[in-house]
Amino acid sequence: MRGFISFNGKIIDETDPVIGSTDHSYRYGDGLFETMKIQDGRILYLSYHIERLFTGLKVLRFAIPPFFTEQTIAGGILELCKKNQCEGSARARLSVSRGSGGLYDCDNNFSWLIECWPLKTSGLNENGLIIDVFPEARKAIDVFSNLKSANYLPYVMGAVWAKENQLNDALILNSHDRICDATIANIFWVKKGKIFTPPLSEGCVAGVMRKRVFDLRLQIAAPIAIGVGFEIEESVLSEKTLLEADEAFLTNVTSGIRWVKQFRNKTYSNSIVSKVFAATDQTKLQ
């Protein structure tokens, strides 16, 4: 069945051309994007996405049109999902671009594109992920590091490398040769019952599911909630630290929590990961 997209608030056929050759997101990676999960006709963690998006737009000094609001964004996404008959469970991607032109003569004609696809929901992955470190890139640590930028090259090449090496995902190193995140996810690890994840100062993307896990730390710490108490803390992550961990998991919005089975010659269990999954089970969100 032919699908539809939404460009600047207008639903059109997905085959219609929408981006010109001088578009800044195409020419320079000068744009942002948000990938969201729709479940039962609602956008999960919408406020988190909006906060991250508008923080990024401010950092990049975009000229934001007055009509581009949370209400407009949410309405456009849900309208498109309904048009594509996937409002029950879907993945939606919102992309924004500064405008068109050269570096010094951009027209600042803000544009936005929405795409959506049906999404199958499932429980915690039965087969744990196999991951390794992508050796060919180092992500810079600067004011742009935490953004969901259209300039995504280290992650793209990491994903290519992971596929070539029959891995489920690849870990990305920062300029200090420490692990900051994975190609499509943030990383957490468990040591002696305590959960850790790299701080944003390590250059990782400010993940929405990462934030969700942190917001649940008081709930997770309550024995009545999941039967065990533990803490969540930010800490730098070296390859040695990950090899010494008891468990590891990756997080993103569309997949939620995914447990890692193997990193190099290290095999992990998933007892704590299973409890974190239960506490963040998206099918039980109100």
C-alpha cells in the first residue's frame, strides 16, 4: 500500500519530492530529528521529545516559526499515523531543516518533515545483543554532542561496520577514547547491583529513554516496586570497565530496553536488566 508523509503540515504522497538540492540538512547536515513511538493513538514521552528538540533548535540558532509548537507537532504526527493506518503502534520521525542556500546566504525558511511506519511491540529481547566498539571514529565533545543532529556520520559508519561484522550494534568512542553511546542507543551497565551510564559530558546523545530510566530511579530503588533496591549513577565508561561489568543494556524509544548478551569475550546475565525492563514497560504506561 502506498504511504504518505507530511511536509510543512501538508500530507502528501511519500513519493513526492520535498527537499531541494540546496536544502541545508542535505548539504551540511544542518538539521535535527526526533524519532518517537506512538502507542494506542498517543505519543510516548512527548514532553521529553519536545524539550530536547527545542533545546537543540535554540543551540543551533534556528529561526523557529511561531506556529511550530508542541500542539502542531503532535497533531501532525498523529494525523499522519492515522492516514497511514498505524496509529495503534508506530515509529514516527520528525526532521527539521534551517532552510536553503549556502553557508552565508541561507534563507532561514524553516521546514519540517514527518514520516511514520508500523511498529511491532514485544517484550524484553530473548536473544541478547552482541556488540563491540567501532574503532574508526571518535565523537567530539562539544555543545552539539548531545543533540539529535542530522550530521550523524559517526553513527552511520558505526552501523555499517556493525553489519559488516555481524553485530547487533556498535559502541561509539569519544575524543578521550571512552565509550559514549551506541549507534542508535544509550548504554547502561550494571556492577554489583548498581546501574551506571555515561554522563552527557562524555558526548552521548541526550536520549529520551535514557532520561526515562533516570526519572524512574526512585521507583526502581523501591523494593516494593520490583523486589530489589539499587542505584543509578553517571560514570565514565572504558572498554575495561564494560568487560568487568555484570550486565549491560541499551536504550532507545522505539525498542525500549534491550539487554546485551556479549561484548567481545564477556558474556552478561540479565537479572537486573529484566527488572529495569519491567519498570519501564511501555505497554503499562498511563
